Amino acid sequence: MSIGAILPSSASLSPGYSVPPVSSSAPAEKATPSASAITELSPEAQAMLQQLKARDLEVRQHEQAHLAAAGGLATSGASYTYQRGPNGVNYAIGGEVSIDTSPGATPEETATRARTIQAAALAPAEPSGPDRAAAAQAQQMEMQARAEMAKRAYQSGPANRPGLDLFA
């Protein structure tokens, strides 16, 4: 399961500028264009560059929030989708983090893993639709684990059953 999927389609920055997004888990190119190259850009290109920079920062913070909360359940680092800006630099416009969503060896471990998955999915300030879906799946996984724990407790005998004793 992947969380943090900030979709590139939600990052349409300029209809007049068409550079297809590129998927990669490698870091963005860090070419440093000269100051004169930036000032040679049209006002529209400069505005787009500012939008791309802001989007790149937002995407990277979003995915880092997932990674920080996922802990050992993250199966890899963040993977990004890039768009090349008018200055020739790639900027992240989408991303995701893969997380191990397999159940634990016991219902207790499964419930703990499910809570971690849910926390990781909802860690960013503004969780995406896929983030919320992953959190809902994790919540379902936790509920199933808790039901299994309750079933085991009930089957193990009256000493472990929740009950109410009334004395008159």
C-alpha cells in the first residue's frame, strides 16, 4: 500500500507550459541556473517557477511526514513525480511512500501495526484522498484484530469475560 500519493494531476500549474511529469525515486536535479538566466524568463515563466518551488516544498514535507510517522513499516523512501521547470530544474509535483500493511503475528501486533499505518497515513497537515483511504483500511484492520482479541478472551473462560456481578 502506498500513502502520501499527492497526484501530479492536482498540480497542473500552467496550461500554456506543457512538460510531462517524470516519475523517479531519485532526488531532483539541483542545477543552479545563473541569476541572469532567471531574470531572462518571462513573467509567466517566473510565476510558474515560483509555483513549482512551492509545490516541491509542499510535496516533500507531505512525504516526510508519512515517513516520520511510519517508522519501521516504511518499505522504502519517498518516491516522487517530477516536472521540469522553465529553468531546467526538476521539481517534485507528486509523491508517495510505500508501507508494509501485512498483519502481525498476533491480533495484538496487528492492532498495533494498524494504528501505526493510520497515524502515518494521516500525518501530513492535509492528507490526500489516497491517504484517507489508507487510514480507513488500517482502521478496518484494527477493528478486525480487536474482534479477534475479544473472541479469544471470551473463549478462554469466564474469568476473562467482561461481566457484571449483581448482589442483592
